[in-house]
Amino acid sequence: MKNPSEFLTFAIVIAKEAGKIQMEYFGKITAFKKKSTNIDLVTNADIESEKYIINQITRKYPNHSILAEESGDTFNESEYLWVIDPLDGTTNFTHNLPIFSVSIGLVKKKIGTVCAVVFNPSADKCFYAEYKKGSFLNNKPIKCTSNNTLSDSLLVTGFPYLHDIKYDLSFEIFKEFYDKTRGLRRLGSASLDLCFVAMGRFDGYYEFGLKPWDICAGSLIATEAGAKVTDWDNSKLPFDGSRIIATNGYIHSKMTDILSKEKYKKIFK
Ligand code: IPD
Ligand code: CA
Ligand code: CA
């Protein structure tokens, strides 16, 4: 990238250091705690990675605000907000599956996410983007696919930890897409799902019931690689992660036509 900002250079360094912390724990997890439900886990790697990232940010930008998964938020007067998922893909991590990342996004008031890094340390893949400057994977520009039919598309999705009525509907949606596409995958790391749309491994991704830290960085990386990223009814992407769809653009309305059907409307409530 030409002229990366000081923010991006800094975010890449700390994401890679946090990735080293993850790798020190990877394959050795014997204990974890449960959070919102029995299947929502947190390990020492999540905690240590987050501690490191927050320390670095507060040292360098003491007046910036921070929203981080494990320790909540610190709001200051600043126009900048760092949004952090210290380990995205904790279930994979605890099962020694190398699909997980560090996700760091920087949001600027009145603009949105301006800088993003998603680092997958087990594969040494560092995705990054800046607002209006494109998306990169290990210093090479990336672009999403140009497939324009659902029947030729490979999609990715995820399922929420909470098993309620919305969760049941998500399987109906899964079936509908499974019937209409080349297939659908569930990899277990929302930030990497978005990066894989950005680099063209998948043509589209959708999910609901996420949190800001799951999608903040990945959604900019996808957008800057040419993806369209919106709410399920094609309106503006909600910051809170309640619903997201990211596609190559060509299959976007074909997918939102399905996701915004009346019978799936409970997912909007
Ligand atoms: C989870 C992953 C997963 C998604 C979950 C997220 P975590 O994040 O991104 O792909 O389906 O809903 O909560 O808990 O591993 O940070
Ligand atoms: Ca996450
Ligand atoms: Ca996490």
C-alpha cells in the first residue's frame, strides 16, 4: 500500500505480536471458561492477547476510545475508537483447528472504519486495509470474485451461540442457500470469513447475532477489496453486528432477496 497511515503501521505490528501470543498457547489449551452460553468459550490466549493490545493502544494513543470483547469499553472524548477481537475463532482454537485470528479495526467519527487488520498467525496471513486505499494480504492487493450466479457460488456463514427461534430459522436459510449454490461452509471465524470473501475464496458471506468486534475490521477489508457489505435487506451495515452480508457485489441482491423474505423477518427483531 502506498502511504500507509501511522495507525495502520501500528495496528499491523500489534496484531502480529498478539498473534505470537496466540501461537504460544495454540495446541496447549487445557482449560477455558464459559461466557454467554455453554459453548461460548474464553481462554487465557483471548485474555493475554487482549491485554497486550489494549496496553499498546493506551500507551500510544491515551486519548482514544477502545471497545474490546473481553474487557468492555473505555470511552474518551476522542474521535477515534479501536474495536478489538483478541481471538476470533476461540472454539476452533480450543480444538487445535488453525482457523482463528486477531482482529483490530479503527473507527473514526462521521466516517466509519478507516483502518483494519486481521491476522491469522497459524498461516502467517496478514490482511489489512485502509479507507479508500484498497485491501492487501501479506503486502499484495486482493480482490473479490466476479461470479454472477448463485449456482456457481461458494458461500460461508456462521451460527450464533444462543440457540433460540432465530437459530432455528438460520438452518432454513442455510438449506435454501445450500440448494441454490455450489455449497456453504462454516469456518468459525467471522473476521476470516470476511477476509476470504475479500481475497476471492468465497463469493458471499452472511451471518447474524454477531458483535462489533467480529465484523469491524473484516468488513473494511472486504469493502476495500470490492465487496458489497450491508444489512440483510441491503440497507446500511449495522455497527452492532446484528446482521451482515458481504458479497462480490454481483450476487448481492440475489442473496438479500432471500435473506429479507417475510418468513425470516424474526431475525430482524
Ligand atoms: C465467533 C466467530 C464465529 C461466529 C460467532 C462469533 P469468537 O467469535 O467469529 O465465526 O460464528 O458467532 O462469536 O467467539 O470466536 O470470538
Ligand atoms: Ca469473535
Ligand atoms: Ca473473540
